[in-house]
Amino acid sequence: MRHEFSRRGFLGGTGMAAAGASATSIGLTAGDAGAAGAASTERPEGETVLPSDRRYETLSQGFNQRWRSRPAHIRLVGNEADAVAELRSASDRGLRPTVRGGGHCYEGFVDNDEGVILDLSSLRGVRAATDKFGAATYAVEGGATNWDVYTGLFRRYGVTLPAGSCYSVGAGGHICGGGYGLLSRRHGLTVDHLVQVDVATVRGGRVEVTRANRADPEGSPERELFWAHTGGGGGNFGVVLRYHFAHRLPEPPPRVWLSSVAWKWEELRRHPEDFRTLLTNFGAFFAAHSGKEETVYRGLFSILHLTHHSNGNVVLFSQWDEEDPAPLDEFLAQVESGMHTGATVQSGPAGLLYLPYPDKRRQLPWFQATMTVSGSGANQRGKYKSAYHRKAFTPAQIDTWWTWLTKDVEGADLTQTLVQIDSYGCRVNDRATTDTAVPQRDSVMKLQYQTYWTDPAQDAAHLAYLRGLYQDTYRTTAGIPETDTDTDGAYVNYPDTDLGTTADRAPAYQRLYYKQNYARLQHAKWLWDPANVFHHAQSITLPS
């Protein structure tokens, strides 16, 4: 089973001519991350994969086996000049471009019959650099994975980003959707550390690379381009070639405590009141300890996996980043308080559901701990939904989960079906709702509804099950986690086309992902992609 915090498989981006010669026309690109804005005669370096190529079947499909397309070709982008040249070629030939980084898109937004997929997986550099104003930064290329980011930043510079746990997720899509992970309660979202994006766009017949910086003048097109990448999602504006992060990135803790405990479903079914107690305790704890003023538990990140009963166990994974484990032990005691069913050690294959240790908690060096929990899982078919929660769970929501998670469905293996509840808030909630394109800045928990299977014959059953579970959970708000209530919308990096598409008259995804920030994102779209070259089923639409 896969476990990660954001696996957006396509890249977001917009490219605009920035002041101070920051844009470069076709054939002229900046050849180095440390020379942003300096034009060069860099030659395109890449490779085209045609349907006759043995690599085509692999490179035309991402992680989710539900999606497959037949693009005219796939371009393995080798450098900036190559991205520019490929976009110009696609424009001249009338081919729609889509972009793939890590390939983890939850929906089929990269799929592109008869178009061209720009595959950035060769652009994986992570290095010290400078932005277009000469300020020191750390540059991450659009095809880098989370693991490239962690190894590159930590081994060479002793710093890190508060990004996701899944090692193979592409940074290109993960970052522009907001990005969060095990260190976010202490250090905020990934985009809270972003200072510049280098993006290729198609605009007015021109293909350009633009360096858009947070220090660009307020209200300038360049500033709007930068802001759009702080949570506006991927596949909307162009091709993100590089991200620049502030030079003073967080230093990870020397050591962390990892904990993994479980409650057996057979025991919970004998004591159903324990299920409600567990969820009540968990929700109440994070409602009380996730505000921006929290001081004691900023270093705690915890995930409760409410699996389907056929899985056998409900699992609680936690990471605590301070030396003294007493607060972690107190948290675990509060979660179990009042339960008859006792927690057991949950050990097994490495990954967020299991830890390969025979004890309830163990201290490890931070980097080794990050390796331990950096699961990706097998390539399977999957469906996902999400929600931000601003308060503890209601009794009705808890009862709904019990009903659905103890329900069997003929023709569907639900052993890999779960409601994943992630702790959230603290430093994430320091920012105002309009500081970045991520508007959810007072939530305390973030939920991901997941189901995985391998047999296409089970598609309908799995989709119907997850849809029913989700709609029943939020039945008091018309079956969705409505904004500015006890819930606050959904996460753009966990896209779900059940929330509507661009073909719908009034799709819900626009307000659930972006809330009041959607109009500003539409303005950025109008500035940088007025021909709607970059689009998918839930993309930012042009203003009417």
C-alpha cells in the first residue's frame, strides 16, 4: 500500500517575462540554476520516445494503473533549452502538452492521447544556487523526487524541506500544490520556503522561460506567477523547470522517535465503543494541540490509519522530533485512555503502516528514520479523496466510519481501503489564507480516503464504495467537506474528479481546493496562459 502526503504526477507552472531580463525567448535559456536571468546559447539536450520504442509502454503510464494513454510521443527533457524547443514544436504541430514529474497523479491528468508528454525525470538536480536577484538559494529541478531532495539537501548542506514521505513522488507537482510532511507542524508547508520558480510557458505565440520571484513588485505579472505556484496545483500554466528555496532552510533534528502501534479489528468489533473512544481521543488531542500558538507538540506528527476491518488492524504511526520521549508517551496514553482494547506493537515491512522493530517506539537518526518511513508501495489501481478538518470529529462521522469500515462488498477486496488521518496545523497555521495560494490555514487534521486494488473488474465496486463512504461522512454538507465549516475543503494534490471538472457548470473543486484564492489564480491564468495551452479535467479556468 502506498503512503505519502502528496503525489501530484504532473507539473504546475507558468512562465512570464520577468523584469530585469528574466525571461528568455526560444533558443535562449539560462544554462545554470545559479545564473538565473543570464541568457546563453545552450543547445537542447533530450530524447524523443515514439510508440515503436521499447520504453514507450512504461513512459506513457504513471504510478496509478487505472490510467494509460497513447501520446504521439514522449519527450525526455534534458535541459531548459530542450523544454523550450519541445513546447515550440508542440505548438507548431498543434499537439497538446502535458507534463510528468514523478508520475504519481491520482487522476488521469497527464494522460494525453495524440499529444506530447514532457517527462522531466532526467532533470533531478539539487544544489546551492542563486536566484535572479543574486540571493543564495537551494535549487531543486522539476524532475527531482522527494528522495533526491532529501539526500541532496541533507548530505551536502545539512538542511531539509518539510515535504512528503513517499520517496518517489516528484517534487515538480508536489511543491506547487503546497507540499507537506512529517516536519510541517514545526516548519510549515513546503511552499512557505519557496522564493522563486523558473517556468517555461507558451504565450502569444512565444515560448519563454521566466524566473518569477517573491521579491518581484507586488501586483506585477511576475509576482502573480510566483504566487500561483505556492499552492495553485500542477498542469495549469506551463512547465516548472526549477524551484528555488530560501537559503535558511530548516535543519532536521539529529534524532527522532518513531512509534507504530495497532488495535486488532477482532477486538474492536467485540468492543465497538472503543472505536468511538479512539477517534474521539485522537480528534480531541489534535484539536487542542494544533493551533499556531502550540509550543509543546509542534514536533509531533501522527497518522491514524482506519483500515477496513478485513485488513486486521487499525494502526497509529507517530514521529516525535525531540530527545525526551515523555510527551510522545503522554500522547499515546491520551489516545488510548478509556479503551478496553489494548494496543499492540505493529511490526512488519517498512512503511507508514508498519515499522520493522519489535518495540512500540524507537529512536533513530533523522535521515535513517526518513529512509524507514519513505514508502511508495506497489503499482496498483487506486482512488482517493481528501478533506481538511478544523475541529474534532463528530459522533456521526465516527459512526459513519464504523459502519462503512465493517461493511463487506461483494466482488471487492477491501483489505487496502482506509481513511488516513494526518495531524496538521501548528506552523502551517501561522500564515494568512491569502499569503500563498493554499487557503486552508486553520485546519488541525488532514484526511485522505484511499482504496487500492489490482483487478480492473473491481473498478466499479471500489469507486462506489469510496464515494459512498465519503458522501456519507459529509452528508450534513451535501456530501462534500464544505469550506468554512467544521471542514475546510480538499487538497489539490489529492485530486478527485468526483468534485467536478472543467466541463461542469458549477464544479465544487474550485472552491474546495482554492476557496477565495481561485479568482486570483484565474487572473494568473489569463496573464500567462490565455490560450489555455495547459489544461486538464480540473485545471484553473480562464476568467469569464
